[in-house]
Amino acid sequence: MNVNAQPTAQAVVEGKTILSIKNLESYYGPIMAIRGASLDVREGQIVTVLGANGAGKTTLLKTISGVMDPEKGQIFYAGQNIAGANPDKVVRLGMVHVPEGREVFPLLTVEENLKMGAFTRSDADGVARDEEMVYGYFPILAERRKQAAGTLSGGQQQMLAIGRGLMAKPKIMLLDEPSLGLSPILVKEIFQIVRRLNKEQGVTIMLVEQNAKVALEVADYGYVMELGRIVMADTADRLLASKDVQEFYLGVVEETQRGQKRWKQKKTWR
Ligand code: ATP
């Protein structure tokens, strides 16, 4: 397989495109972190972006949500090019970014954190309904609603960060590494809820992950990023079955001649 190829027609999935990124380039001073990335997210899907540490996944999400300005390229969303737009405007257009490391307001209560997520809204009844909707998905947050967010466990803070994102009533949620630092059981629980939010609330999800297995199990479509470029694109099922992805990310073992298993050596894409 030519892993350096850009997404091909064969890999295209049905559905309307909600977000389309073309030839994006982003820098930290002289460091080029995104090197001409292009990708599409279809409405109603969970699309994952996989990649090793430092591949540029977080930078990609920051550039899409307006936290960082790109040097070049376009980000088409809601009928316009939002490249370089204010994060505030991006939220008002229905896109929320749940950053890596949760970043809840530690001194505010759970309830206050959720209300902060609704800062763009003026429909008090709708906000109150959505707060209850969040508690429905994350009952532990309802129990802790008067507790300071900084005293919650890591998993509870991740739930709160997702819940706060939901309070903006997003059409699309950019989710950065929700599995980071959590136990496998908690990761499973959070990913099941993410899938339910996608199906039941109709929120399109762009999910950045290093944990390829769990991400591909919930996703419809996936991209692999390396050194600021998209090096692979396919349906999640095909990526999960792909030998390259298995060897690189899933630690799949192969049989030796004597029938013993050994770990395959990690390979790079080029
Ligand atoms: P991780 O999962 O470890 O966060 P990532 O795929 O999200 O990795 P990024 O955090 O987007 O990767 O980093 C992409 C590149 O940009 C890396 O080479 C990184 O060292 C660099 N980088 C990230 N943040 C900064 C920064 N604030 N200043 C300078 N360089 C940065």
C-alpha cells in the first residue's frame, strides 16, 4: 500500500461534508507543525485522526477551532472559510473543541462549568434542558453538581469537559485525546457515551487519538497523520484490518517459525 498517497476516491464514504480542510499549514514560530493537510468530515459520522506523539493532531484541532491561525489553506464549515476566524465565532457556528487535558475550570462547580459551556446561548429553558441531558449521559456529574471541578477524578473531569462542550449545542465536536491518562474501563465507558451522543444527539465527532484501537472501534472513518501530513485515509473497518495500522499502532504479534509469538518491530510509514 502506498501510505504516502492522499485520500483516494475509493476511500470516499456516503454523506454530506460538514467540514472540509484543504492544504492546511500551521507553524509555531519557525516550526512547521501542519504541512499541507487535507481532509473531509461527513455529517453524522465519527471521524478519527490517528498519529503518534507529535504528529500534529492537537495543532490540527487548534487550527480548526480558531485557537491558532493557519499560515496557509482553507477550512470550509457552515458554508464559509473559517480559517483564522475567532474561536468565539466558531463556537457560535456550532463547532466546539474539547481540548486535550480536559481544561475544566477547577475552582468552579460542575454546574458552573456546564453553564460556562452555554455562554453563546440566550435560551435559558433550552440551557436548563441540556444541563439535564448532560446529567442523563453522565449521572456521576449530577451527583457531583455542587462540587468544585478541580476535586473530580480524571475520568469525571473528562466527562465534564465533554458535557461542557455539549452545552453549546454543537453540530460538530472536536475531541482531543479523551482517553489520555484514563483506565481502560473508563476509556471504554467514555467512548460508549461518545458513540451514543453521535447517534442520539446527531453530533458529528472529529476524534483525535493515539489509542488507535478504541478510536477505530467507534469511528466510521479515519485518517492517519505523520509529521504534519495525512498519510492514510480509509473507512475505520478497513484501517482496523490494515496490516500497516496493525503493525504500527495495534502491536499485533506474528508467529515465529517455532510457533512462538513475538512483538513485531515498530515500523514507520516511509
Ligand atoms: P500529542 O498527542 O503528543 O499532543 P500531537 O500529534 O497532538 O501530539 P502536536 O501537539 O500538534 O502533536 O505537535 C505537533 C508538532 O508541533 C510537534 O513537533 C511539537 O513538538 C510541535 N509543537 C506543539 N506545540 C508547540 C508549541 N507550543 N511550541 C512549539 N512547538 C510546538
